[in-house]
Amino acid sequence: MINYLYQEQNWQSQLSDLITDPRELLNILELSEQQLLSGALLASNQFKLRIPRAFVAKMQKGNPLDPLLLQVLPHHLELEDHPGFVTDPLGEEQANQQPGVLHKYKSRFLLTLTGACAVHCRYCFRRHFPYQENLPKTEDWDNIRNYIESQPDINEVILSGGDPLTLSNRKLNIWIERLASIPQIKFLRIHSRVPIVIPNRVDESLISLLKNSRLRIILVVHSNHASELDDFTCSQLAKLVEQNITVLNQAVLLNGVNNSAQVLVDLSYRLFDAGVMPYYLHVLDKVKGAHHFDLMPQDIDHIYKELLANLPGYLVPKLVREIAGEKNKTPLFGVSTY
């Protein structure tokens, strides 16, 4: 019943009514505060809880190990320091060429248009990123355009953040039109978790501006577990696919959430039901505060072998890690160290 209520709400109202208090989240899910709240408030002070109510509605009440809940509930383990887990695991400070611009790979670069997200995933590799110092303003556009034109190998721009689909369609369209005005740009990739956590974000206006752009649009969504993909979410994603918009999924391998070949098999098939192709399976980026999600290399290897054995090749996501300073994602299967 509760899911139908959210299907009737527009995405803007859902985005403005996020749960930000761990006590409210636990109360909705009928979980004991004493059981789970220890350290959660402190962890939320460092990296605030943010979660849409429509996403909470997909969680199982009374289950403290619900895989969706574990991705978003602040935990006292986030407060621990672990060797190798740092605030900038991907070396993005060095790649930050100017406000909004992260240029790590030869043919493409990333624009951080906003620091806002609809949901704060506790394993986020940008949880410490200094967004306020890096958001491009209107007057920065000329510098961004000049930068692109000074790099003739660039043919693709990736909109990221934060989450670019927290922007209004009007603001999003401004940036798409700006980028489309540069002849060398052929592809526009949008990385977003919003269609998974607030499926109503896929409205007619968004579909129209994406399908009518000169640029070839690729939407990369982020789902880690098949429970995130209820029928309504899948139907919304399918609307994009029906308009010839390429939709891919990237997932992160997370201890306690999806560290099972069967869970990942179910995810791939569920994505395919919506016309979405599995793209990447990321090994956890070693960001400070996320150590408890990490897995041992031998466990990762075992899970991926099982995935290969149980899925057709076209539904197997590429197992990768991003290594600071490298010119591409690093494939990991068969590599002895992670």
C-alpha cells in the first residue's frame, strides 16, 4: 500500500521530504533504537543520513540486516580508522582541473554539477569531497568550454556529483544544451542513483530532453540488490529504454549486502527485466568510513567465478577497481591481489 502512495507523488516533493534522522528511520522499520542506534547519531553527524521514503518502503520491516537498510544506516564502524582507507581514495584532488571538472581519462571527463544526492550511501567514495569549492557557476562555463576545446581527444562528458538528477529538468537542460553546442562532444553519460531511490524522477520532461538531444545519452544507474528494483522502478527504467536511451547499471560489491553470487545473479536478471544492462561490478573504493563493507580478495574471486558460471556472458558485469592515477578502470578477475 505504501508504495502506491509514493507512485502518486512527484519527484520534487519526495526529494524535499527525505528522512535525515536515524531514529525516524528505525521507528518506521519497527527496529529497536537500542539495538542499532549506538554510534549511528555520531556517524550521521560526520556524514548525514539522507534517504527517500520511497526507498525505505522497499525495506523489510523488523529486519536489521535488510540489504537496503545496511547501505544507508549510519554505523559506529564508520568512526574507526583503518590503514589504507583515506578521504580521497581515487586521487580526485589531483584530477580536479577547475571548478566542476575532474579529468582522469583521455577521451572523457566528469562534471560535478551538484553536491546533492537523494540518498547518502555509506560506502560513497566522495563522502569527503569538497563540493562547495568545486561546483561550477554560470560564469565558469566559458572556462569549461575552453578546457574541452583545448583537449581534442575528449568526446564524452560524464555528469556526476553528487547526483545530477537532483537538478531540475530546466537546469539539466541548460547544461545539456551547452555541451551539445561543442561539436567534438558526441556522448553524454549521466551517473545517477535517483531513478532507483525515487523512480518518479523519470518523468515525461526528463525523457523528452534526453531523447531529443543531439548527443548520444547513456544513463548509468546504481543498484546493488534486486530488492531495489520493484515493478514500478523497473517500469520507469523501461520507459527510458523504450525511447532508445541506453541504460546501464553499476553496482558495488558490499559485505553484508550483495556478497553472494546468487544475489548478484538475481540482480542481473532483474535489471534485464527492465531492459537495463549490467555494466560494472566495482570492488569497494577504500574510502575512510567504509572499511566494514570490504571483502577479502579470495572471497571476491570466488563470488565472481560463481557469477560467470551462472549467468550468460551478456549479463555478467565487469569486475573492476578504480586506481588513482590509472588511465582506465582496472579489470580484476584473475588478478591475485585487489
